[in-house]
Amino acid sequence: MLFQEKIANDGNHEVQTISFSDFSLSTGDLLPNVKLGFCVFTKNPNNPLVILHPALTGSARAYVSGKPSQGDGWFSSCIGPGKFLDTERFTIVCFDHLGGCGATTTADELVNFKESLIFSDEVNLIARVISEAGYTSVHAVVGG
């Protein structure tokens, strides 16, 4: 499974990326290249999948050990063993926003699609990543 390869063990969870060619938007337009950044937080990638959406200023690095920085670590107090998003019970995956300032395809790269790109396109992209990772269901979706 894709997420098994992407688990960081150092507590500072690096942002990973996955790329697709010719991603179809809801309008039928094709993004020739799209990249989506994400972080995985879990002790066992076979646990039920929880998708975490960041706030507008949050990054995929929802958890960091130590003091959070701007955008990173915005949900650290809720992720980890025994916490609300228990990494011993769930596989938590947090994705960057499409067009955001993280490891994902940026707004500058999407400027030619500004009239046709809608939020459901981001949801469809995330669904494709989940499918590529081998998951057939999502236990919960949390966040903004």
C-alpha cells in the first residue's frame, strides 16, 4: 500500500507527494500534471483510514513534535497515541490544499484553470490517492 511506504518515524512527518498526468476536472478540462502533498500519521497503516483536512492556513504537517511553526503542527494536540486522532487505532492522512502553498500544485501553476477548478476537484483528487493507496473505505473525515 502506498501509505506503508510513506510513514515517518521521527515525529516530524515529512510531506510526501504523489503526481498524476491528465487529471480530469469536473468541467472536463484536463490538468496535464498535478501533484498532491500529504502526511501520514499512524502506528499501523492497516488501521481504519481517517482523512484530515487542514484549515486554510494549515499544512499537511498537522502534527510535529516540539513547538509548531506557522502552518505546521496546527493539530499536534489532537494527533497521537490516546488522543482524539489516535495513531494506534487509525491511519490519519492529511492532504495539502490544491493550489495552496505546500508541496501540492500551486495557484500559479493552476492559473489557466482558475475559472474551471472547484473544491470537488480537490475531493476527487484525494479520492484517487486513497484508491491508489489500496483503501476501499474511509472511516471518517475531519477538519475544515
